[in-house]
Amino acid sequence: MIIVPGVASINLSKRLAQIINAKIANVEYKIFPDGESYVRIVDNIEDDVVIVNTTYPNQDKRIIELFLLIDNLKDLGAKKIKVVVPYIAYARQDRRFREGEAISINTILKLIEKIGADEFITVDIHKEYSLNTIKIKTRNLNAIEVIADYLKNINFNNPYVLAPDKGALERAKKLGEIMKCEYGYFEKYRDRISGAIKIEEVDIDFKNRDVIIVDDVISTGGTIAITAKIVKEKGARRVIATCTHALLVKDALEKIKSAGVDEIIATDTVENEFSKITVAPLIARELC
């Protein structure tokens, strides 16, 4: 098995290759003056391959690079192509919220299949039913296990695991059960046109407690910021925001910190300064 690293998942690819004792392919990437992507597989590829390419930042460019990798490897003679996309972009547009909208994630997945992927693996896709769009073998990995393993080594004061909306409650429940602490959720309402968020809080005693806000994605930071502000006003001692995918768009970091979040902890599905947890063991377990 050969690991083919995408330009946005170099470190994760190295961690994965080390765990499963696999070779890393030599891949050349560059950008033409007009902004187009160039991909070249330097090694001869005739074995099974695993492409590891996350799709953020610069979603459209990362997706095009992924398509180029899949098609090129197929053309060069790869026997079987497993595509690992730790963070799959466009996943939140998983249905038509308004009439006439494109179901973006379905389009992306169909293209991955049609171009030549034999298997598809991702981590904490927004809605797992999206994977039913394609017929190849798919797997959605849950990062809560590795997140919990990391958090268990931190000394918390009477911790409370909080989901910022009901959709993240199952995530909070699993984390709370592993950490053997209380958990719950706030209710969130979002205007589908303006994107404005309203949080309906629940009567929970946060005084002098460490609150762990958990979600799958932190994007603009709006939901996390509102939630953090509420729990800090209710007397929380410390607020930790943890997620699988830390996108942190535009001023998200400033927004989150100003709301009272003391620390952000994320995985390396998106590689940045907050990627303190690796999902490599999860992926390795699936590949072996």
C-alpha cells in the first residue's frame, strides 16, 4: 500500500504512513501563473494506493487537486484507489433548504466515484446519509474517541460537556460518557437567508465549572461565541472549544476569544495551529 499525500494533508499522511508502515509517494505540486493546479506523480504506481487529501483551506482548489490525483493514478495503473478526505468540503449543503438549491455534497461525491475512486473514507461528515449518494464502499469515522483520549489527560474542574445545538447532542453525549461527566445542549435557530443565529439556553448550573463546548465544525465561530458568552455569564470558570474540523473563517478566532473561550482544541483533519489531536490512528485502523 502506498500513501499519496495531498498538499493540504502532508503531516497527516506522514503520521498515517508511520503507523501502517507504508511508503509515501513522491508527488509534485505547483500553481501555474493563471492559478491552475499542476499535479505529477513522480514514482511508478502499480499497487493499491491511499490518497489523503483534505479539502480546506481553499476548498475548490483542494477538490480539483483531489480529482486530478484520482484520475491520474487510475491512468497510471494503480490497482485500487482508496480516497481519504479527512474534511470533505460542501458537506453542510446536504439538502435543499430553499427551492432550486444545488445539493453540493452529492455533486462532489458523485464526481469522486465517477473519476475512479474504489473506496471513500472521511471523518465526521456533516450528515452521514450523504454517503448514500454513491455506490462504492464508504466509511465515516467518528473522531470523538481520539478527542476524548486527549481531553482525559487535562485536569478539569467539575467538567460539563455542552453541545451548542441539538444536532451536536450525540457528540456531547459520547464525550461526556467517556469522560464520565455531565453533558447537555443548547437549542440553536439559524435564519436560512441571513445566517443569523439565535441560541435558546437551558437552565444548567455552570458556576465555577470547566465547560467543554463540542461540535463537528467551527467555521465562522458564531455559534461557539454565543454559547461561550452565555456560559461565562453563568459563572463558568474555563471554556474549552473542541471540534473535529477547525476552519476558523475570517475573524472567527478573534470572535471566539473575545467571547471568553480559553482554548481551542481540534484534530488534524484541517492542519493548523489548533490541530493538537491526530486522526491518523482512526484512519489506520480502517485501512488495516
